[in-house]
Amino acid sequence: MFFVPKSGSTEQFVSAAVWLAITAIVGTAVVLTAWEYGLHVGVHPRQTAIAAAELSAAASVAMLCRNAAPRCSAAVGSSLILVLGAMAAGILGSVGQMFPLPFVDDSLAAADELLRLQTADVVRVVIQFRGGPPILAMLYELATPMLFVSTLALSCLGRFERVWELCAAFTFCIFLATLTSVLFPAAGAFEHSGIAAQYGAHLPGGSGVYHLRMLYSLRSASELTIDPFALRGMVTFPSFHTAMALMTAAAWRDDPNLRGPMMIWNAGVIASTIPIGGHYFVDLLGGAVTWALIQYLGRSWASALCSNMLAPRTQPLPA
């Protein structure tokens, strides 16, 4: 890769790089499968060329700044990994939805029944507060920018361990969430339970259904032109916003001044996933489990990988 940190964060960097590579490989495999099935998948030449140029420029800056300005290098390099991870997952998700596998909304709704928790109940409570829906919509929309800002801020502060931990969590969670949404697609609680028709007028436009137009369009499409700047997430289960809020809050756990505010902010993001994102409760549990896997096991996975890669190769003695 263009940048290997010289601090003790090597394992986290390796974890991020590995999950990014896996996302790209699986995405490529899905595109090849689409071609095999007669689906026409191409790229927007001008937009792709611009994206490639911008990404190449960012990689060059990260390499050139590695020794002279390691914090700048980490800021640019980590942002690049986040963007590449989002793009790779976007391609995987977009092409994957062209294979119209059956929706699993019935199963997700049944899981909520077992939990005795209902999306509609949350929406009814939220709309009772005049300022509640707009605030939650703002938190939902700012979740991704806040993650990028956190990465940049932590890089500038020299907290490289947390920077690459955040990148590793992001690449793993967005890959697993996207792949799961391709294999087990869902329209969401608002569509499945009629919540949009019942309460949509009391919520910001697009709440719970913003993804449906693209989702249904892809499921009925035989052709797709990929625009790197127009990729959108369509994940219902597990909730990637929940995972993203948890990883962002965790990245600030060592900061005595920002730890509390970031926990409160991201608790609001998680609260927004139901009335604004249109999720089932079980989606939130899935997102939390996804984050927990990489948070608590990711470094050991990467350490084992690094040990195998760097272990000396023993040569057998000649007979």
C-alpha cells in the first residue's frame, strides 16, 4: 500500500487494507457474474477518469508526506481508504441488487415481533416532538461527514492507532453490511409496514423510503452504468449507520474532552436510524454486532496475518 504507519498501529492499518481488498475482489466477482448472466454493467468514462485522477493524486500526496509530515500523510491516506471502501461497497451493492433475490422483510419484521419492539411505535413517539424529526434527520445525514471529520481530526492530533482502527472498522462493516444486503435484501420497515403512508407527512421528506427508488430501479434493470460519484447505500440489515455511530464514538474514547459529546452525538445517530433510516430494531442489533466483531477481534486477525506474512521462511535441509 501507499502508506504503512511507523507507529504501533500497523495491525489496524493491515486490517483496513485487507478488508478494502476483499471488498474490491468480491465486487469484481459480482460484476463478472453479472456479465455472465447477460447483465450489461459498464462505467461512466469521464466520471471514472476524474475519480481515478483524484484518487491517484491523493495517494501521491500520502506517499510524499509520509516522512516529512506523517500527520498529513495519515489524514490523506485514511480518507483515501474510506473513499475507496465506500466506492467498492457501492459498486458491490449496486450490481448485486440487479440479481433480484427475495426480500426478507417478513423475517425481519418477525424478529422485531419476538423482541416486542416496533418501528411504528418509535415513529409515533418521535413525531410528538416538533423539533425531534428535523434534529434526527440532521444527525442521520451528518453521520458520514462526522466519521470523515473524526478521521482527519485524529490524524492531525497524531492518534494514528485510532485513525486506522476507525478505517478498519469502516471497511469491514461496510463490506459485511453491503454483502448481507445483496444476499438478503429488504425494502425496510416503512415500506413493509405502511409506515410511510401513515406517518410520512409528519417526517422530513424521504424518511425511511429515500433508498427505494434506486433499489427498485436496480432490481428491474438489465443495464447499469456505474458513476463513482453517484453511488448510494441501500442497506437495511444490518444497519450500517448504527455500526458507523459506534465506531466513530469509540474512536474518541481516549479523549477526556470529546468522549462525552461524541457519545451523545452518536447515540442520537443511532436513535435516528429508525424514524429517518426506516430500519427494523433487529437491523440495529445486526449493526452493533458487526461493529463489535471488528472492534474486538479485528486486531488479533490482523496480528495473525502480519505474523504469517513476516514469519521467516525456513528452508528444508537437503537430503
